[in-house]
Amino acid sequence: METRYLEGFTLAGFTIRTSNFAEKAPSTAKIAGLWQHFYQYTAPNLSPETSVYGIYSNYESDVNGHYDLTLATTCMLSKGVENTREVAVASGKYLVFVAKGEMPDSVIGLWGQIWSYFSDEDCPYERSYTSDYECYLDEKSVEICISIC
């Protein structure tokens, strides 16, 4: 994990609104369906060099509130893919966490580490809940960038 100042950017992608509580029950979970939709309609048209992003934004409150998740790529913005929404990621300080391994297990495990890190009473950082994102560098590598105050 390292602290970085990251420039903001705008992408377009498919968006859902959910919460961590909703994702615990198969009957209310939406993230898996969003990934299925993304891979069905977008992934076949991507080049191997295209980075895929999972952008968390419009936080209702904190880890317990609702948020938007947008699955996006740079080419979706430039090609104007139907039924997509633009989302802006704010410039600012981020803690960057990295995982390598089989997906989705690696990214799920990394989120567990992130939640544990921020829930520790000795954690020196506070999440800002402006925008966070996953950047999939390749099939087995992901960076998760968490906005901090």
C-alpha cells in the first residue's frame, strides 16, 4: 500500500446503485450481474491493452451506505456506448492497494483487507468517500485506489 496524489479523470460505463449490505444476499446483490452484463456487451470488443475500471461514487454516507458502481473503460467514453453513464473521479490523495492472482477472489480478498485496515482504531487515514476505484491492469492484477482526507 502506498499514498499517491492522483489526477482526476472521466470515464463512461454501466452503472448500478447498491450497498455492501445488499451485496451479502443473492436476492439483492447486483454487482455480479453488472459484471456479467459488462463482459457480455463490452469485453469482446476490448483490446488486451485496455484497462477496465470499477468506479465507486455517489456515496450516501460511508461503508454502510448506498453507492454507485460503474464498470468502465476509456473506449466506452470515446465510442458513446449505449446505456452508459459518465462518471468523474476526483483528483486527490489516495491510498493504493495492489493484488495479483485469480479474479474475482483476489479483488474480493483485497477489499476485505481494505475494510479491515480502515476499521483499525490505529489507522492513520480517514476515507473521504468521494470516489474510489479498481483499475484492472491485466487479467490477474488490480489496483484499488481509496480516496482519503
